[in-house]
Amino acid sequence: MMRLEKRPQASQGFAYATPLLAVAATFFFGGLLFAALGKDPVEAIATIFWQPLFGEFAFYYRPQLLVKGAPLVLIAVGLSLGFKAGIWNIGAEGQYIVGAICGAAVGLACYPAQSALIFPAMVLAGALGGWLWAMIPAVLKVRFGTNEILVSLMLVYVAEQLLASMSLGLLKNPEGYGFPGSRNLQQYPSAHNAELIAGTGMHWGVVAALIAVIFAYVLLARHRLGFAIRVTGEAPRAARFSGVRPVRLVLFCLGTSGALAGLAGLFEVAGPAGQISIDFNVGYGFTAIIVAFLGRLHPIGIVLAGLLMALTYIGGDIAQSQMGLPAAAIQVFQGMLLFFLLAFDLLTHFRLRLGRTEAV
Amino acid sequence: MTPLLSLEGLTKAYPGVVANDNVSLAINPGEVHALLGENGAGKSTLVKMIYGLVKPDSGTMRMHGAPFAPPEPRAARAAGVGMVFQHFSLFDALSVAENIALGMENAPKLRDLSRQIKAVSDTYGLPLAPDHLVGDLSAGERQRVEIIRCLLQEPKLLIMDEPTSVLTPQEVEILFKTLRKLSQEGTSILYISHKLEEIRALCDSATVLRLGQVVGTCIPRETSAGDMAEMMVGKVLSVPSRANPEFGAELLSVTRLSLPPLSAFGMPLRDISFTLRAGEILGIGGVAGNGQDELLSALSGERRTPPGAIALEGADIGALEPNQRRALGVLAAPEERLGHAAVPNMSLTENAMLTGATRMGLEKNGFLNWGAAQDFAREIITAFDVRTPSAQNAARALSGGNLQKFVIGREVLQDPKVLIVNQPTWGVDASAAAAIRQALLDLATGGAAVIVISQDLDELMEISDRFAALNEGRLSEPRPAEGLSVEEIGMMMGGAHGMEVAHV
């Protein structure tokens, strides 16, 4: 019989080893999955992980790593603050959409005026939009004790309807021949979130993600607010005893994660996506939840996890087009990563014992 | 006479600790046998083996001379062993009879069972109504439910684990009468406790355990409490003491403090008033769950109170938050160490930061100085003899007594004006408890006002200048502790909760 025994002290070694173990197990079982689909598992995994970085067309894919990684990291860093405190914002996708709508709306309202102030105003509006959307579950939670998981998740679907309404109505391109979708911000210099260095994928969103990572790192390691977040997640009663105000913490964590998700949406709509359209959102807000946990809710870990996740996205696309792997298989592959991470995570706090069981 | 139960060379080891090492003892029919020892001496492990919850690594047990090795509690019960645990396993929302039926193998119809319960409760002087909801019962009454549940199975051996820790002195009297009657009828009782006077009053013989080994046996009636304590602890204990107390100006005053309960099962605070002078120790007794946690939360600032209810040196502090009160010198140490007073998964350094940030200058403009926090943690570890490899160890990895020393030390070393502690020595071994009490006395000598909330009356009598009792959220009028009789204390604690002492 095997049984689990709680470690007296969490294992530092396993805390760092679990992500690697999870990746290794995902390789193995993902390989089995691809083999069962009749594909060469080694080739499939190489396509996903090798091609984007070192393959023939790496010059095209490598910048994509930053383009796709930046929103994931930006959103995940915000989410990780709340997750550490046991405040579960599951609706970053909705905050991402609303941030994009608000930011784009400011830009479109100024069209066609040119000014260096337009883009900063859009950034502010994007952050504010995401923040406001996240304040809905936050205020409902502190006022009425509603569950922020459900409210924030439901608001994603509301935001999607809002997005559709905007692309078909208020923000529709008046010169777009009736097609849904807004003007393309890429063709509006004052509002365009262009690459800072051509050909690198480096845009303002990447800069914002790095700033957010540093901010979160200092906050958690050195600041009393970060300490309050960690204590609340570990022992809510001890947190109140030490002087933490739970209401403020809920507002701060949901607000910050909402604002960062809104920023991610704005940088996306003003840059790589270019316009508000019905299918603007592609699930960054949900994938960021995986990224946050894969990165152990640690800012540096989240950077690595965000890049890894971006890699599986890009590599997954290549595998789909080159090897004909179904999209669902790629999603299962990504899901495995989180599954194994959570499974191996158990070993940080428990160890396996072999031997007979004993009734206690 | 063949002993009812004899244990020979029982040994049980857990990873890193030998809980029982070659333990032997014998209990005769009708004997009340005390099992005496400090926390961690191995008493619980020993009775768990008798009750079939734990299997011994080696050694044998015999019941009436026949081998006895219960693989599970059900087998032990079938062989005539009943056990009343320290913590009850009862459902609040069910009636007494329903609760008892749940624990039985073949429960009779509820009506018949109620009649049996009534019969047993009359016979043994344990007043109890079968149709009352358990949620409405006092701790003493809940214990009676557990005892009657055992007695219905007509046990030959009844194991009682620390039964008086939740009782008022009057309820203890009722319990002892019942146990004496059972013993006269031939039921053996294995009585676990560390309260020496009780054992001297009740038990026929005693086995003393220390660090898993039997260190001696004695006949309690013929042995002094001091001698038994020495056997139990292994050394002569220094009794905490202080020079003649001198009281200064009034520091804390609580005036008509009332607070609604936090939850449906919580206890409200009702109209609590008292004052506290510098250099004074106020002992607050009472059975657990009568508002102790709530009172501490109101004083520490975890819960805000109506204006005018709590004042420090004349200034209202009822609206201040915990850290604002800490800045003024009002500190507290809650009862629950893991999860309330300390964060289990965080290091001692981080736990030192938890309450020390404001007063020890560990924080500047919101930024935390971890180096200073580590120094503070080390200072606590040295001053209070906390046994830990380093300040980086998680609070969870410390033994209960060591963590308690850390928690108390953390507040004492912050030089409080007013310190409120709840159950400061709960689960702490005797020498550590003495050290903690001495620290509280020294604090008072230094001019601080101290409130000690505890269920250990001996402790309160030892260190308090005045004594009051919490009962159903009400605080009795504080009275000078010197010269209070046990009966008076019992009445302050609510007597037997409205129950007459049964005549048997």
C-alpha cells in the first residue's frame, strides 16, 4: 500500500522540481497521445518545442513568442496576487475585453487627430476599463458576500456580448463597407502600439509586462501589502489578527488584476490585433490562469511559464498545419501540463510512504 | 485476583519518537486507575492501543488473563472497553437520543432507547433529557451524552481522557460521584489527567509516564501532589512568584461592552465591564466557548466595538485597528496557535513580522526590513528558550509548547502596556508553563497590565491578583483572587449550569 504523509516542512527541492517534472510527464503522456493519433510522437513534440525557436522559420516565430507571451504574463502576474490571497478572479478574459474596448474607444474617438497624448490616454482608459469590470465582482463580494469566482466568470460572457455589440454598432468602422469591426488602429499612427524595435515583437505590452513582474516581485518580497496577501492566503484569521483588512485586500487584488488584464487587452487591440472585432478575444485571460499556477504564483516563474505557454501555442499551430494534428489534441496537451503540475505539487507538502496502512 | 486488563512491555514508535517504551500496567476489576503524565508523555498513545485505534509494535495485552489485541475500536467495545474522548464527536443539530443511536451497532427504536437513556441517567446521577438538541447543551452535558453512550454498552473498563478540562467545579463533583458509583459496581476506570488533586481525590492507584516510559507507580491518597508532580516532570519545579505587587494608575477600562455573535454558533458578549490598573493581573476563568475568543478579539482590535466601550488611559480605542492598538501598547496572544496567533507555513522570522512590525520598527513606509525581523525572531528564540534549529523554520514544524513560548515571547518582548493572553499554557509542558507564567508575572512587576484568560483554575489562582469568570458571554464582577474558595469560583463560572447535583 502507498500512502501520503505530510512533511513537517514544505520541501524546497520539490517546489522547484515540480514544474520540470510536470513538463517531463507532459512530454511522455502527450507523446503517447500523439502516437495514439497515429503521429510520430518525437516529431510532434519537436515540432511544438523546437521549430518555433530553432527551425527554418524561427525568424518569424521568435517575435511571436513575445507577442503571445506578453499578455499572458501581464494578466497572470495580476491574477497571481489574488490567487496567493485566496481571491479567485476567473474573469480576466472579460476584463481583457472591456479594457480593449475602452482603450480602443478613446483612440477611435480622437480619429483622425494626431497627438502624442492619444496613446497614453488609451493606456489609461484600458487599465480603467479592466479595473471597473473587476470592481463589479469585488464590490458585490465585499458588500453582499457573493462568490467572486462565479460573478467574474459570468461577466466574461457579458463582456463577449458587449464586444459583439461594439463591433457591430457603436465602434463599427464607418468606412468598412458594412463589415463588422472597428477601424484598424495599426493604420492610425497616434493610436498604434507599434513594435519598438522592428522585427523583435517587442511592443509596449512587453515593457508593461516586465514592469508588472518587477512591481509584483518587490511587492511580495518587501512590502507590507505583499506580506498581507501572503498571510491572508495562508491563514485568514492570523491575517486579521495581524491587522490586515480583508475588504481592502479584495478590492486591491481584484482591481489590480482587472487593470492589468485591461492593459493587456488595450496593447493587443492597438497592436497585434489592430481592431475591435467579434472574435477579438482568443482566451488569454483563461490561459493566464494556467500560466499563474505553472509559474508557482511567483513573478519570475510566471515569466518562464508565460513563455513556455506561448511556445506551445505557436508550436501547436505549426503542428496543426504541418502534421495535421487536431486542435483538440493540442488543447489536451496544454491541459496535461496544468494537470501534472497540480498532481506533482502534492509532493511539495507530502511524501509517499510505502508500507501497510494503519487505522488512526 | 486476576487483573481485568494487564499490559506487558507495550512499545509503539512513530517516526522520530518512541511514544511508548516497554509500558506495563495492570488494572483490577472495580479499580480507578490514574494514568498520569505531561503532554507528550505517551498517555494518549497507550489508551489508543487499548481502544484498538493504534496497534502496538511489540508487547502483549491481556483481558481477564486471555490475550487481547483489538484490531479496531469496534472489537474493543465488544470486549467491554468504553472510551470518553477529550473532544466530543456529537452532532449539534441532532437530539441526545439520536446522537447516541448513531454510535451504536444495533440501535433499538428511538423510544426504547430514550427509556434506556433515562434509566441509565437516573441510576448514575447524570441528569440528561434524551430529546434535547445537543447544540443547546453545555460542555458538561455533552460529556454526559458521551458517558451514557459508553454506559449503555455496559463496559467493564471505562477510559476517560482528561474529562474535567471542560467542567466547572460543581460539574466535576457530579462526575466524580458517578465514577465512584461505577467503580463500586465493579467497573474499572482508567482515568487520564495531569490534575493531581483530582487524582488524589478519586483514584485508587496511579501509573506515571514520562517520555513514553513508566517512571513510577503510587497510591495517590498516600502520596503528596508535590511528589507526584516531581515524578511526572522529573525535576523540582520552581513555582512562579513575584514580589509584593504594586498597582499604578488605571490603564484599561471596559464599560458595558456588548457584541453580537459572529455566527449562529458563536457567543455574544453581554454587558462586560471591568477596569485594570498598571501592574495588575486579571485572571478570567470559565469553560471554553463562553466568550473567551470573542473578548480577546474585541480587545485586540480584530473586531471593532461600539464607542465608549473600551478605553486606554481614558481615551476610546474601540474604533482602532489591531496595529493602531499595538502602537499604543495593547498587545494580544490568541489561544489558537496555528492559524490565528501564527501562520503555520511561514517561518518564525515571518511570524515575528506578523505582530512585531509596528512596535519593533520592522517596517518603514510600508517596506519591510527582513533583517531586523530575523534579529527579533532570534531574540525571542533566545529569551524564551524556543527549541528550533533556526528562525527560518516553519511555525508548523515546532512542537506546541515551543510555538506557544514563541507566541507569548513575541508579545512580551514588545514591552506592552496591556497584554491579553488566552490559554497561555495550553498543551505546554510543566516547566515551559512555569516559565511562561513567570514571564507574565515579571511583565506585571514591570508595570504592565495583564489579562490572562484560561480554563486552568490552578494557573489563574497562582498568578492572578483579581479573578472573574466568563459564563455565556457575561463577565462576573472581578474579585480579589486571594482567599476565593473553589465553591465561590464554581458559582462565578455558572455553577453546574442550572443542574442540581444529583443524589445517588
